[in-house]
Amino acid sequence: MQKHRFRAGDRVVVSDPANGNVRPGVYTIIRALPVSSNGCEYRAKSALDTFERIVEEASLRPAKDG
């Protein structure tokens, strides 16, 4: 069974050139979603958006703090 790599509050960098609906940049994980056929997914929010997005774990990497 797959396990989520990130938790709520983690800062991540989203980079998914195949998905034009997701703006690249730093996001904060809001919550982990149940594992689906797409693998692990999360609700995440960028400081540049007023809404949350669903992002796949494969398009995430930890953000460097500082």
C-alpha cells in the first residue's frame, strides 16, 4: 500500500509541465487525499491563489526553506 510522503503544513514545489492548470511554484499542503488510481494526491494552496488545488505527489518535491 502506498503511503503519503508529505503532511499538512509541509511546503512543496509543484512542477508539472504536462498540467497547464497548475501554476508552478511553492505550495503548502492542506491535507492528504485518499490514495486513488493516480497514486497519492493532496489538496495544496499557493500564496498566489485564492483557492486550493489537487496535486499529484509525482509532481511535488520538498521546498527549501530559507
